[in-house]
Amino acid sequence: MRYYRRPWHEDRSDSYSHWGTSVYYLAIDADGFAHRQVVVYATGVVTAYDEDHQEDLYGGLTYYQLAQRDLEEFAPFEISPQEYFAALADLAPMNRPDWSGRKAVVARTYDEIAAHYDRLGSPFYGQVGERLVGLLGLRRGERVLDAGCGRGACLFPAAAAVGPEGQVHGIDLSPGMVAETAAEAARRGLSQVAVLKGDVEWPAFEENSFDAVVSGFVLRMLPEPEHAVRAFHRMLRPGGRLGVSVFVSGFAERWAVVGEALEPFLTGAAPVLSAHAGKEAALLQDAGFDAVAVADEPFDVVMPDLGTWWDYLWLSGYRGTMNRIAARDRDKARRVVTETAERLCEPDGSVRMRVRVRLMTGVKGEAAGGGGSCRPR
Ligand SMILES: C[S@@+](CC[C@H](N)C(=O)[O-])C[C@H]1O[C@@H](n2cnc3c(N)ncnc32)[C@H](O)[C@@H]1O
């Protein structure tokens, strides 16, 4: 696949629109078929194919094979995949629902905690990531996507499994997470790893790009997880494997009382969970995955003491909830909640909070096509 960024040009057949001049982003395969076309107009309007290559609202973006002369015209405007993915990640096409407000909150929340995420106590996300990646049975030389990679809980185990001859791409909405994880990959000398800003509901990787896709604790926070799961299917080669994790519930088992103690301090609306929460296995099946397997497994959040545990709540996936405590109530909330948690501590004062995690895997059938028609119908 080749990627292009071509500005509007009046000498060509580019049609003028009342949105003004435009810039085309195009992904074109070796046979000259345009797989994705996104047009950004001077007025800020953005139109695009959606994930399933349907026309946009204006009917102007039907799937097509470019003529040789068009391909030649595009040639000087080729950009790197990284530039293409980065540009698309920042765009909100008008023919798709605009979730940019909700996604900006997610990106900001994870930016706030990127430097410390999973760095307190034992690495909870790291443990789950190891386990999830283990279920995929990765082999050396394979290509893997970590969708919503955060600080690399899945990405680093995947990089170890595929080795320097493999490839691991991580994408995340939060620039802070991307910067931290890219820096860590560089520190570890992992030349097989690339970390990019990207939206897992709008990933700009071509079909059959990966042998495995892994996504830890991301699906529940997506407005349209069905888009993401269909994209995972499309990006996998036939026979490729998917692994995803979600929390079964917030504060699981005996720690539920802590959630109850926190509740009166929470203001504003709860972070919106995907409408598919709890039904992710059906999402995998609907997207065409075979051999979908689901297992709920316990994992422990282990912290040396209650103070560290309270800080952990602020620096983990609970951040969105903790941000709902009004600034004036924070000391009181800490007192009340840690008092409740005290009786749950281990005899030495440390914390072992058991959390149930749902691990799901699926396989793209050997006979499956790319998912979504990529040839004219
Ligand atoms: C709970 S963290 C999990 C991170 C990592 N996968 C792990 O297992 O530790 C969720 C991550 O998903 C990212 N995220 C949320 N929505 C996203 C989206 N639409 N596209 C890409 N990343 C997203 C967040 O920025 C955050 O880094």
C-alpha cells in the first residue's frame, strides 16, 4: 500500500465545492485501487469512506480503481505510512459520528497519567498483558498490532515474543502514552517496535497487515467498539489471532465495599462505557471471528501500603472516576475510602486487591477475505 497527501489543484479534475479547496489523503494498493480516501476542505470539513468503504453522504467517494494517469499525478505526493496515519488520527470525518469531544477527554485523561501509569506497586496491567499475549502463541518474526497500547503492557511482551525479526506496532489516542512508550522502546533498543498516535476505531493500516492484534482494556471506552473489532478483523491475515481484555467489574469481590465508600464523593457523569459492555464476545463473532473463547481470570493489584494504593487509583484506568471527586472533597474522600479499605489490607499493611479480568480470543478464518469489500461491487 502507498499513501498520498495531494492538495487540490484547479488544473486537474478536482471538483470545486463550497467547502473550498481540499487536500486528499489516499491509500492505494499495488493494483491501483484506492482503499481509503479522506478529503479535508479548507473550511475544515472532512469527508471519508467509512470503515466498510461505503459512500460518504455526498456520493462522491465511491470505491474505484485509479487510471494510470491519475496514479502518475499522485506519485509526487507520496507520504510515509506514519505521516498518513498521524494525519488521519486527528481527523473527524463529517460522514461519521463526531466523537471528538469524548475522545479528547480520554486522550487528556491518559496524558495526565502517562508518566506513572502501571509504575506503582506490582505492574497489574503488565501481568494481564503478559497473559493475554501468551494466549496468542506468538512466534518469532510475526507482525503484531497493540491497539490502545498505553505504556506497552501487551506491546513489550509481544516484542519479546516476535524478536527483532518481527514487527510490533502500537497505537494510542493519547500523545503522552505514545511518547512514553516510544521512548521506552528506544531505551530498550527494540528496533522491531513502532509507536504511533492513532484511533483504534479508525486505524489506517491496510488489510492482512498483522498476524495478531492485541488490545488490553480498550474496548469498553470506545463509542463504537464494533468499528474497532471489524477493523481488527480486516487488518489480520487469514488465520491471524485476536486477543482482547476488559474488566469484569470495577472493584471486584470483597473490594466492592470500597467502591461503595467512594460513590457519595463522585460528582458529574460517570465516564461513558460502550453500549456493548459485557457483550464483547458477540462483537467478535459479529465481526467474523471464529473460535471465540472467553475466560474470566483473577489478577491482583498489589501495593506496599494504602497510601500507594490510593495514588494508584489516580494513576490507572480509575483516573476517570477519581477525577469526579471535587477538589474540596479529596482529603475527606481519601480518609473515608482508605479507612474502609484498611480492614481489607494484608497483616503487614500491604494491599492485595483482586480484580476479575475477561480475556477473549478469536481467529480470523483461513477462508476469510479482508473483511469489508475492497473491490468494486
Ligand atoms: C486502560 S488503558 C490500557 C492500556 C494498555 N493496553 C494496557 O493494557 O495497559 C486504555 C488505553 O487506551 C487508549 N485509548 C482509548 N481510546 C482509544 C482509541 N479510540 N484509540 C486508541 N487508543 C485509545 C487510552 O489512551 C489508554 O492508553
